[in-house]
Amino acid sequence: MMRKFAAAATLLLAVSVAAPAWASAGLPKLATLQLDKAKATLYNDSPTLLTGSNTLTLEIADLPEGLLVDLNLVGPEGQIIPVDLRPLTITEGPADAHGGDAHAEGDDHAEATDDHSEAADPHDQPADSHDNEAQDSHDEPQLDDHAAAEADDHAAAGYNMRGKVSVPTTGHWKVVVELKDAHGVATSAQAEVEVERGGPSRVYLGFTGLLMGGTAVYSLIERRRQSTRGEVAKQNGR
Amino acid sequence: MAANAKPQLPPEESNDLLDSSWFKAFLKSRWFPAMLSYPTLVVFGYIVYALLWGPTAASANLGTSLTWVLWWPLIPIFMFTLGRFWCAICPFATVIDTVQKVLGLGRPVPPFLKKYGIWIIDAVFIIITWADHVFGIVESPRGSGYLLGLMVTGVVVTGILFERRAWCRFLCFLGGLSGNYSRSAMIELRATPEICATCKTQSCYKGDGKTPGCPIFEFPRTMDTNANCNLCMNCLKTCPNDSIRLEARPATKELWFIRRPKFEEAFLAVVIVGIVLVQNVTMVSFWGPIMDAMTAALFGSKTLAFTVLFLFAMAIPFGIMAGASKLSGSMSGEGFAKNFARFGYAVIPLDLAGHIAHNLFHLLAESKSIFYNTAALFGYHVGGPAGLIEASTIQWLQYGTIALGLFGSAFTAYKIAQRSSDGKSTTSLKTFWPHLLVLILFGIVNIWLFTFPMAHRV
């Protein structure tokens, strides 16, 4: 029994020398952009942008009032994909009890989450009416007058919006954040992001598919053989 | 009373849940477990899709939330109250049954699987726990998806090749865990021996043409353990003599005397102590410096460092328990292996408590992530703290759970000590004390670990 345990342990140790640590955690930060005096942080639901659906969260601390925010992705061939941003509703509840360095990779998320919870009221956000004709292709949320009025009453406040976007291709993309006033683009900033292929590994899919499919085919052949053998036996009067 | 009639107890004394006619009718109907298992399969399908094709950040992936924040914490609670009921509605079982109808070859299970199945389960459980920390299964949606996908592959392959639910009985690591935990459960399904003695059909095992027999290769007539009963109710549906009973019982009662204790099952129970300790210690604050020191000492390889610590953590409970078994066995003239096999089962209540207590944190401190991620699925963006209650309250619940588990284990060890290995009563409880001390030690370590703040999964 001890020899079996030692053999298994040795094997595990040998594998572990070669194996990388892939564990990851937290809501990943994609980019930080400086827009004059305002700092924008962009989070994603994956560590990088992936082909397919991504949910981006844009936080802008100290956003001057009266400015509208646009977020776009610009592809390697110049294609522009607007991100439809909607207010992030923050619920109340007990504070997250984060602890332990073991979760160090998620610490950014821990801090980000705490910041999210402090920016509690979506009505604190500046009006984001997207009346600009150049943005007609957006399907933007229509904030009510109440929200716009309240936003005007506030001093420069935190901005906390989230939007889903579908990225079609891999490659080097740019994230562009624009702040617009009544006269047009007041300021903008951009960051490079890499878009990777989403979904599981093709090798994995191939391996599991082959195993299941191969077994299924084997079964079909074997069942056919058995039924043929049965028919032959019947014909021979056995 | 007719020969095949079930011995009737007065209603107030009967523990048989099947005395309720509507409940019995429901369990015997085609609606059970189909009305639960098919929706579970649909949800499972979505979960696998979300894990493999959805966001790769755990906190944003609904598959991760549903699996590791909701299902994994609830599953040991199910096992304690309802035995292996999860297995009755498990999507893997539904996949096996469906695949077998279309493609099944129905071959007998190979002898090596029957002989070594539980060891394979032990090894797989250990490897998965190791892989979780090295490759990130729980904290990586893709990792979780790969694991579930591999299990589905195993399920399909074994379902096509072998008869009945060979995967569930001999290969599923969850089945092994369920089997151990469900021995502590508060219900049991048994047959009535006096009725079965006159049975000519044995359709509980063979099936009756309409409903298959036991899918887990159990023969209800002689079944005396919850370990392999997945409460599918096939035996209830096929039994022509109304022999099947589904009774409530004191928790852990089955562990008090096991007719044929198996070393490999006791080994799994003790290994789970180590696994629960690893899961706890890797989520507390002092783990980081320990890992850093080990990594520096071992060629800068974090993986190698973790593996060494992991093997150490597996070996310690086994070593301590082995020492107690040697001492305890020497007091009764029983060999080490026999004593270990008998008393190893006593740690199961503490295993269960440790598992529940650890996951109470994730369930109560992170469960709003399920709501947020479900809302996101329908286009509503909601965020905020993920907890339902304060962390300090959760800690007290954890302490209480461990205390209950420790009591359950200690009482079980006491009852085991009251009988010698041949089942005869004994007045000597010398064999009890070494195991009691070990259980108290395991309990104290668990409680001590819960005094530290725990890291989130999502």
C-alpha cells in the first residue's frame, strides 16, 4: 500500500514540475485611461477580450458634469464597434469579507468591487442621452428627465456603466473612450487590447468528440454485427 | 397476517415515509425522477456551455456561480438529509440512460473495475483536488468546463459500453463522495426481509419489463447501506410485493456498525479530512507566505511547492489515523488494517461537517453573484456585495457545524467501539480513546482554520 502511495506521489510530483499554474480569479482590469483630470478604468468579464460576447464595465472617477461618455472598440481593419453602456445597479449588502493572500490575483477585483459598492446610486451618473447624430447607430438607453436633473445637481461624480459587446475577430484592437460636451468631443483616450479566441481549446473538443463519437460508431457497428449474427443463427435454425 | 404483507407498525411508530399514499404514488409514477432529472439536465447543459464558451472570469460566469457557489455547497447538505438523492436526478445518470437506449452494448463491468473502482475514485478525487489548485478548476470557468466535459465523455463511453450505471457505481468521484457522506444520512431505503424471502421474481434487481432493475447493481433484499443507493425508486416501481421502505433514521446510525468495513472506503473518508484541510488552508492569509517560502526552496516552482504541501496534507490525517488505529488495535488484539477499516468511517460526520462549513462561506458570502450573473443573462446589469449575511455570522455558523460534526463523529466512534469486529457487544471502550483524541484534534484544526478570514471563489 505504501509503495503504491509512493509511486502515485512520485508521479504527481513529476507532473507538477512541468505543469504551469493557470488558476485565475476576479473581475479583470482591461485598461486604465487618463481623460484629462478623470481616470477611466475598464473591466471585462474575462482577462482579455475574447471573440464572441464580452461584458465591459467602465468606471470613471471624478467625471466632470455635463459630459457624455462613449465607448467604442476599433478593430485591426478600422471597424468600429460601439459599446451600448447601461447603468450598473449596485445592490446593498454586507461588505465583502475578502481576506487571504491566496486570492492575491483577485485583489484588483476585491478593490474594484468595493469601489462599485460605493458608487451606489445610478442616478448619480451624468445624463447619457446620446443625442449626437453620429452615434445614431447606438441603441442607447434613454434616461428620464429626473435622472438628468439630479445629475446636474451633483458635483463631479463617479460613472459606473456596463455594456455587452460582441467581438468578431482576434488581433490587436483599441478601446476608445470619448468624453463629449455640447460642442463635440472634449477629450478622448485609447488603449490597446488583445482579442483572443474565445471558447474551449480545439484539441480538447477534438479529443472528447473523438472519444465519444468513436465509441458511438463502434457501438453501431457492434450492434449491427450482433443483429446480423442473430439473423444468421435464426436462419440456420439455431 | 398474509405471508407477503408488510409488518404493520402503528402509524405513530412507523418511520416509513412511504406510508404517505400520495408520496408513494408520486415516487412510483413515471414523473419521478423525470420531472426533476430532465430540467436538471437542461440546466447542466447550459452550465457546461457557459463554462466553456462564457466569460473566463469566475465572478462573471453564471456556470461557475451555479456550480461552485450554489450546487457544491448544497450537495453535502442534501447528502446528510436525503442520502444519495442527488444521484437520482444527476444529469450524468440521465445521459447514461438515454445513451444506453440508443447505443448501449450492455457489456458486464470488467472485474478490475469492480475490484479497484473505489481506489480509482479515491485517486481521481485526490487528483482533481490537486488539479484545482494547480490549474484552477473552481476559479477558472474553462477549467471547470473541461472537468465536466471530461466527466460527460466518461459517462457517455461507459454508458455505451457497459450495462446499467457502471460510471456511477465504479468511477464517479462524486458518487464515491456521496456514498461516504450518505452513510450519515437521515433516511434509508431498505427492503423488508420477511417479504423478500418469499419473492420469486427478484424484479427489484432484474426489472419487470417496464422499469429496469437497480441501475447501481444493488440487490435491495440484502442492501444494508446507503452507500450505493441512489434513490431512483426503480425497486419501488418494480417490486410486486410492496417490500420497499423509505425510512427516517437517526443521523450517522449506519456508521455505528458496518458488517463488512472496507479499508479503501475508510481510506477515502480519512483522505477527505486532508482534502477539506487543504481547501481551508489554501484560502487563508498565512497560506501565501508558506507557499512563497516553499516555492523559493523548491527551484522557484509554485506547482512543485504546492504538490509537496498537498501530499503532506494528505499524508498527515492518514498518518495520525493510522497511529490511532495501531494503538487502538493493539488494545483489542485487532490488526491495524481491520481497526482502521472499522474506525475510519467515524470521521465521515466530521468530513461532512467540514465540507458543509467550508462551503457555507461560499454559499452565504458569494451567492448574490448567482443573482447578478443571472440578471446579466437577461440584459440587466446589477452588481454590489455578493454576500447575504455578515462574515462574522458565517464564522459562528461554521464553528457550530464543526462542533456538530465532531459530536457526530465522536458518538459514532463510541458506538463502533461498543462492538468488536465480529459484531458482538463489548464493555471495553479502550479502543475508543485513541480515535476520540484524533477526532478532537481534527475538529480543533478545522475550527482554528475557520477563525481566519477566507478568500472568495468568485
